[in-house]
Amino acid sequence: MKTLITILILLALSSHEICGQSLKVNGTVRDGKSDELLIGASIRIKETGIGKITNQDGEFSFELEKGIYTLSLSYLGYKSSEIIVEVPLIKPLEIQLFPEAFELGQVEVLATGYQEIPRSRASGSFVNLNEELIDRRVSTNLIDRLEDVTSGLILNRTGDVGRDPVSIRGRSTLGRFSQPLIVIDNFPYDGSLEDINPNDVASITVLRDAAAASIWGARAGNGVIVITTKSGKVDEKIRVSFTGNANWIEPTDPFLIPNLGVNDYIDMEERLFGQGFYRTLENDRGNAVLSPVVETLIAARDGVISESEAAGQIAQFRTYDLRNDLNRYLYRTQLNQQYNLGISGGGNSHTYRVSIGYDDIREEVEGNSSDRITFSLKNDFKFLSDRLKVQTAFYGVKSRALDQNAGPGDLFFSTFSEMYPYARLADETGQPLPLNRDYRNGFKQDLQEVGFLDWSYVPLAERGRADTQSERNDWRVNLGLSYDILPGLRLNGLYQYWENYGRNETIYSQESYFSRNLINGFTGLSQDGRLNYGIPRGAVYNWSNSRSFSHSGRVQLDYQKDWDQGWSLNALAGTEVKSLESTALSGRYYGYNPDLATSQVVDYVSLFPLSFNAFANSRIPNTDAQNLLRDRFYSFFANSSIGYKNRYLITLSARKDASNLFGVAANQRSVPLWSAGLGWTISEEDFYDWEAVPYLKLRLSYGYNGNVDRSLTAFTTARGTSFNPITQIPYSIIVNPPNENLRWERIKISNLGIDFESRTGRVKGTLEFYRKEGLDLIGAIPYAPSSGISVFTGNNASTRTNGYDLSLETVNIQGKFNWSSVLLISGLKEEVVSYEQEVNVNSLLDFGINGLGGNYFPVVGRPLFGVYALPWIGLNPDTGNPIGLLNGEPSEEYRDIINTAELESLIYHGSARPTSFGSFRNTVSYQGFSLSANISYRFGYFFRRSSVQYETILQGRGGHSDYSLRWQNPGDELSTSVPSLPEARNPFRDQFYRRSSVLVENGNHIRLQDIRLAYSLKNSAKETGLFRNAEFYLYANNLGMLWKATESDWDPDFGPMRPRRSIAFGVQLDF
Amino acid sequence: MKNISFQTKLIKRRLGILLTLVCSLGVFSCSEFLEVKPDQSLVVPTTLEDVQSMLDNTNIFNAQPVLPLIASEEVWITDAGFDALGNPIEQATFTWQEDPFLGGFAGDWNSVYAQVFYSNVALDVLSKYEGERNQFYNTLQGSAYFLRAYAYLQLVDQFSQPFQKGADNSRILGIVIKESPDVNEPIRRSSLLETYDQIFEDLNLAVSLLPDRAEPKTRPTKAIALGALSRAYLNTFRYPEAANAAKEALEIYSDRLDFNNINVNASRPFVRFDQETIFYSTLFSLSFLRSNEVFVDSTLMDLYDENDLRKKAFFDRASNGQFIYTGKISGDTRNFGGLSVGELYLNAAEGFSRMGEDGEALKFLNELLALRYDSEFWEPIASLNSSELLERILQERRKELFGRGLRWMDLRRLNQEGAGITLVREVKGQRYELVPNSLRYTFPIPMDEITRSGIEQNPR
């Protein structure tokens, strides 16, 4: 690779002299106001008729004979001008163009990761976010900043959210890899987006259709988000900018969790005790823990305490509420602080930017915090009279987090149950109190008396005993070379090295409950009263390390030519190589002594008797694990656009991707994909005379993107495991059955776009219609178990999404007082076109059962994520039993209702994800003040509420707070739909209610997302000399619901919880 | 003009060189660069070691159905325990409901077919193997045949009607026989006769291919295949073959565990892979097997003599005076379900007894009991008439093979022989009965299988 570049450079250098016959006329074109370089500005030499367009760096050049020439300059949205030059030039020209009173046609520069193109040369669907928009929202995470300002993009709140957190124009894949591709500084980014400092980002371009994204080929199927970081500017004096903000976020409200209240919980425990329910548990060989109320009732029954004492104690328990204690002792207002200092500048042939950022997060849970330091350094050099450009950049991030393991997430009653709601964390004086956990108190005490470690669980005392520290170092180095070989022909070479090192460790000190519990469990009592420790005393030290690194390289040729007749050609072609490797190791040390950093060996092989269960034995948990993953990609790509007189545009793009897919034949390792687009600026036509709309452009594109599921194979594959506790011999698991018909997923996208702008520039917008068809999609379908697998994954589905995106910007009032609006409206209809197998009705009905969706269930003609329910008739007025439909008749035969349910007999409510969404952002400004508010809406979808399940309640494990709304007496059915408490556990009755339509709610809602109030001192530099620019702002987020269709108190997107409100204060200073 | 043409030529040449370079970059790497494994732990099985590694997956193999144990009459559960059972299927199975699978667990079918799938993958890899077909190869092939047959044997005992003595078994539905690992192969139920033919064919091949011994005891051997063969012959009333297969197996596998030599009072007197175990396999785990409200049927307990060491070794007395099953020859809390020396003795004894060779039968019975009774008090059984002998053998069968799910198989075939055993249980005041040869001796096939492959359901 190195040699290749060297050879190319040498080749290119030799060309210089030969072109020396004519004289070079070169220069740059800039915006006269902002000093931004203008890409795609047109320069025509009147005398010769030759025309050129400025390149990616705003540069142009001609070869001319000696003489005097008139250069005619034009650029969409700018005043045309003419200048007279004398050749030879003394120095390169620096031409300034000034915007017209209003801007016609958008002048943004769109980054695809392979090139930067002006909007006028685009036929595809791009959304561009500038720095101002990115900085509008206060958040430490970049992705949050895209929400409700990016047309067509939505953050998913339901259905497979873990794998699919962001959707661009719906989801056209079933598979595991459903996230958009993130590109930073020209290369796909393998790290975590949390490691990108939003303050370093200059712009974000979202590629939505095939023409825009197919240059990314097989990785572009879910859309591409291209992030460009800030650079210094040519001929700019040193510029120092500082931003800082503090964001206060309210803590989680535990009262919102719909859990059984204390009185209901205790009533149920008393009732179950009366029925003898706890007898089994009392005799449990594993000494399973019982709650304080049950222990009290047992003590009273056995005469250890009197009935009145017991009643007194239980009355006391009824006054406690764990949620109050959580608020008091564990939760606090979260505080996020962000600071960033950037210094940039540039001379003629060198520009630079250096920035340092510091983020500090005080988490909502006491004792937890994290921070992040980011550093970036970017240098751009030009050599050989600007023909050779060298770019270097370094980005480093160090993030750390401390979790003191004392949050509500660590409060358990037993391995399977949540803590009882009347648990009390501390007494009146604030003294931490023990809670019942894992084993019965009497049993624990007996063993403590013979020398076992203290077995009590005191949550508040746990803080600091089991600290988890994690650290991540992420850095990347970019090197870019570009050389103008010949006029219009440029060779680019790019290289990136990225590395991420992560470390996570938890030291459970011997005082921690975790260690004491584990050590006690493996402690044996010998006949002579001595204790044998299976696990040595001391701390338990969990650690995991991960290291990932990648090399990415690209060689690319750019060619640009303009013909006198008005034709222009822009083309690029190249090849790209990438290799990514990641290793992860984890393990545990027992008997760790933090002072000496020593640990002790344990016997992982033998079975040890467990102290808490005379009939059980177990091995000492071994958490050692290691893996090694390698991804390799190899691609060829080409892209070209041909334009004629700013009127017509044809774009073509193609790419072939190959990857080290495993277990496939060599010819299945690669896939070619392509796209084509057309652009027609109607307003440039001679016949066009619609004066109200002087700018109108039509865009049409068609093509294919791809998606790769690297986990599948065409041959049978097996995965080796290293440890088998029974035989001590490694064994393997079959991960994929043979599938010779495996193919790559393809997504066919057609897009029609209209860009328009009114004469006054007051109204401008883009309207796009699109169709995305997912072909050969890889899906998992249930399989007859006798085939040996119950799920088969293969190319067995296709989907179609039709939709539109409208973005409309208006300036409503202009003058001293300004009012502008941005309206984003997106609508889409997703449906599964084919799917080889019928899905299990029960799985469909279980979607959203826990409030937040689940996996997709493809049903032909319906969206991937849909809400289905069983018909609901009502409650039986005599018994409070729920009534459903069986063969069209009202019925209480729940088992039959569930088992005979068919797709046709279900109610399909609608999509589980919004089918219409958008936002309406208004900004008013007066002098230095500006106030911006964003209202967002989500329409056309449904969600399922959770409600009471008697299965858990009747096992004394608590349940849903709807219990208190249940049917209790005839007549209640008029005011409630919560079924009565059944005599005995009846899972089918529970299931019927859970799946019935009475729990399905309309998700439509409008919320006031945020408000930003800013005051800026724009011209203070002249007066005070202190800053060029200063802005102070207040930002409030998640302000609340303006309207929602559901009458329940659920938030359609956040379930019973609420998005946490926050308020931030910040400054932005430019010196 | 000359200049221009020269220039164009030069450009062309340069572009040519550039393209060649770029292309050669492509050629050099494509082949090797993309050969790297994406995940180091993945393998496309091709070697004998790969096959061994698949067959060593004890989570797939060495595990077997559990519901027959719950359905038979060896143990009972208190009402409180019944209510506390984790999965509705356990309650439904215990009370012989029409369709116990409604609760969701279908492991008895699904997991056993996973064994068939793994075996078929192994056989497929072996059939394409190009290396030397040596003893290792034969062992693996024999293992795969055995494991497939053992899986079929489990399935046919649970999901097909019992093999009919003196009826046309080719007209009775068997189970699904899978010939290849191809998951798209059409699925149909074979006849009961075809199913057993397949089992015998696989087992006979396994007998001819497998070595006498193997370590550890999760791996098949010739004795193990013979043991399974003897079980299958018993099911099909081919007693001479059953007796001879068991006898041959006992000759090959000569280890014996004398209960006099172990501490029968220990809470766990057995060690995994001890001499008693010929083939290690355990039952799938359900909460029924872990419940402390499950007690041994007291009439069964009454059968144990005080000098019978099995009583102490297998059982502990609970606080309520009832017996619980604690001493499992798996060596841990899992219920053993594989092949043991005891079963082979009893197969041989029963086979010979039913053949009329009482002397041989008694010899096998005495040999076993000498290992089970306190040697201080043990007197070999001297003489019994034929029916008394058979009765004693069957009684010892219940006592020896407790808690393995084998009783279900025995109930199915013994009722065919006219034993007329009616099972009765009472749960929460309600009485349930399972009459001899009831259709409920055949489990229904899980709904997922019926809906996805469309095969015929069993009548209940």
C-alpha cells in the first residue's frame, strides 16, 4: 500500500512540467459574509467560454495563455459578479461572493463520507444538520441530538429497541443488524457513539435513499449517518471558543412503577398464610427467604410471639414504604456538566484545530458517577503550490465510571423476586437497617453462631463495599493525502487506525454482601465443628478487558471536468479495505487481597456441598471467558454525476462489497449494489415562469442498498465451548444448520423529491416520497421441532415501506423581531410482503406484554411491529371474571379461547411504532434574545398497557398496582375492567386478560419536547474587546405531554414511567 | 496539437498503471484477506475431532424426557406442593390431563429431536469424510447411530402407542424418522413397526462399530448399545433377544458396584460415573423433581426389606415420616436415566424367565441381589415357581430402577402382558385414574410440532 502511494505520487509529480506551456489561473471562492468556502460555484471565462466549478475545497483553476480575461462568477443563491484578471497572476485569486437578500436553493454541503457535494449536485435524499442545530439540544450523547430535528429519523421506543435504537425511514430488515451505519470523518465508526464529543462535530448528514447511500453498499441498508468533525479555516486568526453547560435532570420517580402497594401486598401475604401457602417454603430444603410479615405470622403461629405482638408488628410494617426510602436515600437529582475548549486557526497552507472537552456526570443514584475527557488535534497542510494536501487528525477519549453498586437495581429479595415493598432501608435516625434476603434469618443466625461470616444484608451499608470501576480509552488517528495529478484529476489516500481499550472491574470486598453470601454458601461445617472454606475469605474480584482495533484504508481517484457546452462531470472510483479485530477476556479472582494484590486459587472442578441446602451441591462459579472476533471488508466503489447547465443531473453509483463471511462458498462472500438518480431543476428552464416559486427542483432516484447478517452460514457450523462440568471435555454446539440458499439482504429504494423555495425566501422546503422494498430478508421462522431446530434463520421474508417526508421552513416575521418555523412531517406505511411461515398467534399476542414491545413478528400485509389482541367483552357482573369470545360466543373458557385463537379472530389494532411523526419548531428572536421551542408528535400507533397478573400475586411475590382497581362487588364492572381475584391461580385467565383488547391503547400524542432560551452578544468584540461572540442559554427538556389519546396515565413511549425532565444552563464564548 | 496528443497518451498510460496497481491490490488480498474466521470459536465440522466434539455435547445428549416419571406412580405430591409446581405441564401430567403440553414445556419432544439432528449432522460429516476410515471413525459412526436410536427409543416410548403384542404394528403410528440433517426434509410419522425397525437397525450397526469401552461414560460403547437393544427387545416382547443382549452386555461390562462397599447412610452415596453406571444420562429438570413435597409411594417403600441396602442408599426419611428420593446414581441432584448394571441384570432375568429358563433367570436375579442386600444377612433365593420368580423379578425392577422414568415404559408393556395395573391418585380431594392400556399412556405431540409440520396427533 505504501509503495503504491509513493509510486503514484512520483508519477504525478512528473506531470507538472509538461503542463507548463500555459499559465495557471487558480484561486478560491468564498462566502463574503461567513468566509465559508463555496463548493460548486461556477466560474466562466468570457473570452474563451470555458467554465469551471469549484471543487471540494472551494478551489478552481484554469490553464490560460497570457492576457487579460473576464471571469464571470455565479452561484445559486448568491449575487453573480464579474472580475477582470491579468494572467499571469501574482498570487492565487481570492474571490468573494455575496448572498442575495435571501438564499435560493440550499447551499449546504453534503458529506457522503467519500466526497462533499453541494446540494445542487445531489439527486438523492440527504438531510443536513448544521452546527447550530446539533448544538441546540443539551445532551452528552450525539444520537439524542438528532431526534425531532432530522426529517424521517426516529428514536424507537418500542420493539427490539436494543438492536434497533434509531430508524431512518422505517425498518427494512428483520435481522440483527438493523442500525444505521455511522460514518465519522470518512470511515465507518466501530466504537461507541458515547465516545464522540458533540462539541467536536461540525455537521451531520443523514443519507436516506439509494442514490445517497449506495456508495456504502452492503452496509447502507438501514441508512447512513455521516458525521464530520470541525476543522480550522484557512487564513483565520486564532480563534478560541469555550462552551460549558450544566444540566440538572430529575431522578426516577419510584412511585410511577405500577407495583402492588404495601397494604395490598401485606393483605395478600396474610391471606396466603391463612391458606397454608407458605408451608412448602417453610420446609424448603434451600432455606429460602421469607418476608418479615410471613416470619411474624409464623412466629405468632408457633407461639414465639403473641398474636397481639404480631398484629402490632404487622401494623408497623404497613407504615413503611420502600419507595419513600429510595427517594430519600438512593435517588438524587442528576447533574451533567460539559465543558469544551477549542482553539482553531489557519494560515495560507496550514490550518489546525485543537480541542479539549470534559464531561462530568453525577448519576441519579447516590454514589455513582462518570466522567469523560476528550481530546482532538487536527492539522491540514498544503504543499507544492496547494497540489498536495496532507491531513492529520488525532482523537482521544478517556471515559471512566464508578458504580458503587448500591442502587435500586441491587435490591433483591431472592434470585427470582423483587424486594418486598415495605422494606425499610434505615430507621428514624438514619441508621441503615438489614433486610431479609436469600435465606431465612433464623438459618443465617444459626450458621453465624458456628462461625460463618455475618450474613446480614444492609443495603445502605453496602455502598462502597463493591465498587465497579470501568474505564474506556478510545482513540483514532486519521491520515489523509490528496494530490492533484492533473487538472481535474485528484488522487486521495486515506488511512485510519482506531483502537478502543475497555476495562471493567468490580471488587466485592469481603465486607460486601455479595462476597459474604458467596463464601458462606460454599462453607462447610465438619464433624468436629471446623469450617472448611470452599471459597477462600477475602474479596471477590471480577474483571473484564476488551480491546478492539481496526485499520481502514482507501485509495480513491476523483475526476472533475467541465465542458464549454455546459456539461460537467464529477466522478470518483476507488477501493477500500478494512480489518477489525476485537478480543475480550474476563475472569474472577477469589480471596483477593486489595492491599497486597494477591489472590488464591480455588477448585473449579469439584462439587462442593452448599451450606444453605443439604441436598444440593455446586461448583464454584467460574466466570472465565474469552473471545476473538475479526471482521474484514474489501470493497470497490464508483460514483459519478453528469450535469448539464445546472438544469439536468444524472448520478450513478456502484459498489461491490466482500467480507470474510464464514461458512459460505467463496462466491457468496460479496455482493454488488448500485443506484442511479436524476435531477431536474425545472426553474432553470426557459419556459419556467412561476414567479412565486423561483426555485423548483425535481429529484428521482432508484437503486439498491444492502445489509449483511454476519452470523449466518451456508454450511453447518458449530461453536466450540471450553468447559463441560460433567466430563471436563470441551464440546461444541451447532449454531447454524446447513442452508445452501443463503443470500445477502438487499433493499430496493425509489425516491422522488421536490425542492422548492419562494421568491422572498420566506418559504422553502423539501417533499419526498419513497418506497423501500426489503428483498431476501433474513428472518427467523419457527420450525417443526422434529427437524431438530425450533427456529430456522434464512432468507425468507420481504417487506415494503411507502412513505413521505416533508420539511418546511418558513420565516413568518422578519425584522427587528423575527419569527421562524420549521415543520417536519413524516409518514410511513410498513408492511411485510412475504414471509414463508405463519407466525405463532401467541407470540403476536405477547408483543408489548411487559410494556415495551419485544421481537418482531412478521405477518403478511402488516407492519413488523403490530399490536394484536383478543376480543374483550367485559367483566362478568356476578363474578368479575373477564369474558372473551369463543367461536363468536361470549365465553369464560380461557384455555380454549387462547388455544383456538387464530390470526383471523384477533383484533389487529395497528402498528406498534408511530406511522406518522414529526415536529414543529418555532424560534422567535428579538435583538440578542432568541426563544426556541420544539413540539413533537407521534401518531398512528398503539401500545399495550400492563395490568394485574394474579399468578404472581397469589404466590406472594407482589404484582401490579391495578390490583387495587379490581372488580370486588357486583356493579364494579361498570367502573373497572380489572378482573376479580380468582380463587386459585389460573394462568389462562391471566393470559387472556393480558392479551385482551381492553389493555390496548392508542399511542397518539403531542408533547412539548423542549424550550431553549438564549441571549447572545454578537458584536461585543468591537465594544468590549472581550469576545467575538457570546451566548448564554437555558435549555429545558422533556417538558411534558400537551395531548394524548389514551386516558390511562401511561406515556405511550415510556410506559408507566416519564421521560425525566431536565433543565440546563450553558454558555458559549468565542474569543 | 502534438502536445495535446502526447499529453493524452501520457494521461492514458498513467491511468493504466494506476488501474493496474489498484487491481493488483485487489487480487492479492481477496483470497487470503477474506479467509480469516470472523469468530475464532466457530468451525465448519469436517474432521473426526469436530464430530467427536459435537457428540460430546452432553447438554444435547445425555439428557432425556422427564414427564413419564411424573406420570407414573412411584411418587406422590402434597396438595401444597402440587400448587407450587412451577409449570402447569407438571400438574397436567401428574393428573393425566388430556393435553399436558399447554403449559409450554415441550422439551421431551424438542430436545430429543435435537439429539436426532446432531446425530444426523455427525453421520453426514462422516459420510463426506475423506480421510482414513479407522477405528476412531467407526467409533464415531457407531456413536452417532447409537445416540440416534437412543433418542428414538425415548420418543417412541412416550409419543407412540405401546408396541402391540400380536397386532399389526405397521398400522399404528410411530414417530418421525429423520434420515438427514436437512431441516427442509418432509416430515411424516412412520409406522410403529418402521420406527422399531429403524431403532434395531441403528443399534445393530452401533453394536458392530463401537468399542467395548470408552471414557467418560457419556460416550457410547458396545455394551451400552447392547443394553439399549435389550430395552428395545423388551418393549417389543422379543424376550430371548432381550435376555441375550443384556447377558452379552454384562459380559463386556464387567464392573459391579456392591452396595455393601459404599456408605449407604451418606446423603449422596453414589459418585458420578461409578461402576453401576454404564451409560450416563439424566432427566430434564422440572420443579417436580426438586420439590420437597414429593414423597415416595408408601406401598413401594413397603416392598423394601430392612436388609435391602437400596432403601438406605436411595431414600431419606423426611420430618413427616415419609420417604424422599435423595440417593441418585447420577451422583448429584439430577435423576439418573441412562443404563445401569442393575437394569441389565433385570432385563436378562426377565427375558430368561419369560423364555422359561428359570434357572438362568434366577442366577441373574441372585447375582444382582447379592450386590444389593446386606451381605451379612443375604441368602440367595433358592427356588421359586415360575410365576413367583417373574413376580419377584418385576418387583425388583420397581425397587432397582426407581426414579428413572423407566416405570412408564414398564407399565405400558406389562399392561399388554395382562398385568392390569390401574394407577390412582388423589389431588386436592379429586380422584384421578389411569386404566390399563388407556390412550393416555401415549402423550400427545406438542402443538408446535402439529401446527408447523402438520403431522397427525395422537388420540387421547
